[in-house]
Amino acid sequence: MGEPAEINEIKDKGLEIGAERLTEDKIEKTINSVLKGETGARLKAYVDTCIHCGLCSEACHYYLSRDNDPHFSPVGKVKQTIWEMLKKKGKVSPEFIKKASEIASTECNLCRRCAMYCPFGIDIAYMMLIVRRICHMLGVTPLYIQDTAHSHSVTMNQMWVKGDEWPDTLQWQEEEAQAEIPTLRIPLEKEGADVMYSVIGPEPKFQAQLIYQAAVIMNVAGIDWTMPASSGWDNSDMAMYTGDNEIMGRVKRAHFETAARLKVKKIVMGECGHAFRSVYDVGNRWLGWRIPPVEVVHAIEFYHDILKEGRIKISKKFETPVTLHDPCNIVRGRGLHEMSRYVTREMCEELIEMHPNREHNYCCCAGGGVINCGPPYKNKRIMSNRVKAEQLFAAKAKGAKVLIAPCHNCHSGLEDINHHYGLGLEIKFLMDILYEVMDKPE
């Protein structure tokens, strides 16, 4: 397995230009405003409790992949960012803020694996999000992910999909699917349906076949479903990862208000981890809702239920041996590891587990907004997940030929690792396999 060349200094206009505009007075005021106005007992408990033991280090794929460099350990990243801000009471330089933004946004996936290994359960992802929030308030955020947040603000989706492009894509996919099932419809704006199906921006932009496959599954399973024709269809949210909580709140409110307007019983979300986290956990709490106002179900839960209820029959199991990736936001964050294995075993002849697995699985190194920071950081991201490549290589040595990654960011990040390290695995969503093996009408 080869190594990409390291880029010692990455030029990012979002960081460079943002830092040039700062004054030390503005930095001090902004840091203290966020620390005093937006944090409280939780941050104080974490800072006061940490004993600098370093047990979190062995949990981090950055640390393990970088030959145990302490700068890449979770506690090392905290020491280089928020602890310095606290210790100096906000009196830090523009250069410090630029570096802190790069560390928080491109050297931590907020995967929370480290919290499982901390003897006190300290949530370092929470502290990195505070750093991102401070950097956002100072206007120092990586350029590519900031552009995505702008897309959320302007179009209410992350891919600059224009208003008429969305229903046009749905009509196109409906027509494609009707060649297979003539009576199939993608119901738009159907009031009172049991399910509103929502997806992330890249699906209509780059992966429209997933909408096609979902429509076939819904149709064959006899689901009473709908999709919105206007904004509110995109469940993704990169603003959550830039620290722009205000835009995050707008996007989540639009999503829930669309479901409420259509009077659906629940939202079924496609295979995406960060979007699920933003809808069921982060966005709703920022809006002041203790629990989401409409029930939210991830695709894995949906597949589990329709298979268990016999709504979908398997005509012939997928014969190629598979291994299964556990996405952080729906396994550590939601506990769907056994459901995903039930679905996989129902569809596939042979599941070869990678190790460690379930909630102990290594992150894909793409989530938490890291892949959205764009091409400047691609080599850093690939270098920082050598341990994942080794984990996949071991599963391949046992016979796995297909890698199931039931999350968009995981899928994309693992593709990069797969190609660079020459693993030769085929990467699929659960939906890809379900569509292939399910019993469809003649």
C-alpha cells in the first residue's frame, strides 16, 4: 500500500484571507463571547476533568495513521486549540486562529470514538465544534466547505440545485423506473402520506439512480409515501460542521416544516450519517426541540422493517462476499449496528466482518465535514486513514470483495482510500444490493 506525498503547507483562501482581516481585539472579544454566551457547565466539566492521560490517543485514526504523532491525538488537538484559548483568555493571534481552524476542520472527523476510550467520557468532538464555531464567527473557515454552507443558505440544499431542477430530476427518475414498473409513480406533495422520503443534495446532482432505486423499493413494498416538490427535500447540513448554527437551524426548520405541511407520519432518510445526525440530534436541539417534531427514521431502520415484515422478498441472495462499514453517526450515534447486520445477512450469502467493528469501527475519515473541505486536504485525509486501509486489506484477505458503506460521506471517503491504497474492493450502498436482489414484478 503506497503513501501519498504530504503537503507540508496547504494554501486555503478561506483561512488565509479570513485571518488577514482579523485583529487581536476582535479575536479576544469573539472567543470570550462564544465561551461565555454559548457554553456552560458541559465545557467546564470536560476541561476541569481531563487529566491529560492520553488514553484517547489509541482511539484516533489520525494518531494511529500518523505513527503515533501526539499532535494528531485527540487531547493534542484540544491542547493546540481550545485549551490555549481558555488559558490565554482569548488573547491569541490571527495565525493561531488560522491553525486552529485547520486542526478542528480537517484533522478531526468528530467521530466520537475517542469518547469511548476516555475514562471520563469527555466529548472532544463537542470541543472541536466549539473551535469551529469560534472560527466561523471570525470568518476563518476552509473555503470549500464554506461554499457548501453558502449553498445551504441560498438554495436550502448543499449542491446549488435550483428550484426547477429538483422536480425535473424526480420526473426523469420516475420515467426511467416506469420502463421497469409501468405503474410506478414518485408521488409529489401528497398530503397525509405515511412517509416523506428525503435525500441529500448529491443524489439529484450526481447519483440520481439512488432515487430511482428508492422509488422501486417503495413501490414494491407498498409504502404510502411522498417527496416534496420544493425546498425542504435536502436533509444534509454542512453548516452544522462549519459552526454556522444559524443556517443549520434554517435548513432543519425547513425540513421539518415541509414534513409538517405534508402531514406525514414520519421522515425516512436515505443512507447518510451526517444528515441523520443533523436532523434527529443537532438541528432540532438548536431550534429548541428536545426531540424531533416528526419521527425520523434512517434508511437502515426502514430496510430492517420492510424486510422483517415481509414487504420485500429476496429472490436470490447476493453471492459475492461482503464486508460492512459501520458509519459513526448511525452506529455510535444511533446504535444501528445490529440492524445493519440483519439487513446485510438477509440480502447477502456471506458477511466477513472487519475488525474492530460495530461501535469500535474506525471512521472513514471523510465525515464531520472533512471531505467537504475539498481537494486541498485530500492527501492529508488519505494519509490520516492508513489504519482504515489496513483494516479493509485484512477483510479482503479473508475473502471480502464488496464493501458496503451505508453513508454518502463514508462511501466517497472509502472510495478515495480504496483507489489510493489499491484495495480493489467494489463499494456499494445497502440500497444498491437490496434493489439488485429483491423480488420485483415481472
